[in-house]
Amino acid sequence: MTTTTTTVAELQHRFDRAELDADRATLEDLIADDFLSIGPKGFVLDKRQWIDRHDQFRYQSLDVDELDVREYGGAALVRTVQRNEATYGDQHVEVATRVCQVWVDQGGRWRLAGIQFSPLAES
């Protein structure tokens, strides 16, 4: 791994931990201001909506594996498989998805610019 891919992998782990813990301060720090997320059913959330979803959304578990980091100049793609169990309001949610996250170097600081979720194919 290069220094950049190691740095981005560490930031990705930090982001995943912040998601699990609903650590809004860390999420605020790691996420770019113009961030967008595309959910597994096509909905789009900006940075504020992403962080504020923790008002109603709570992980019970968040397992991330198959980490693959690819560097492209001032950007890096992180691909993973994510399995989680959560509650949204009073609804139980279990999701298994492939996730692609885009990290960008903004003035020497890596920030998460986007996430896209895709349901795992049935095997």
C-alpha cells in the first residue's frame, strides 16, 4: 500500500467507527461540505441530512470487509462490502450492500465526498 492508500484506509475505518457510534463531531470533520450519498434505493442525502439521520437511525452492528482502496491523483475510491443491522425509528433494518466511497484531497486533507450503495447480488 502507498502512503495515500494507507491514510485513506485509516480514515475509512475512522468513518465506519463514527457511523457505528453516531459520532457527529467526527462525521462533521471527515465529510466534505459538498458530500452526497446515494442510498441502496436511490435516495440522495447531502452532508447535513447524512449526519442528521442519526436522529432516527441507530446501528446495532456494522461489519465492513473486502476493503479495496485505489488511488487516482487527488482522489481515492474505497470499495467494501457492508452488512449492518440497525433501527430506523421503530423499524428493524438489515442491509447487505456493496459500497463505493470517494475520498478527495482538499488542500492536503482527505475528506469523504461521496458514497454509493448497491444491494449485493443474490448468490
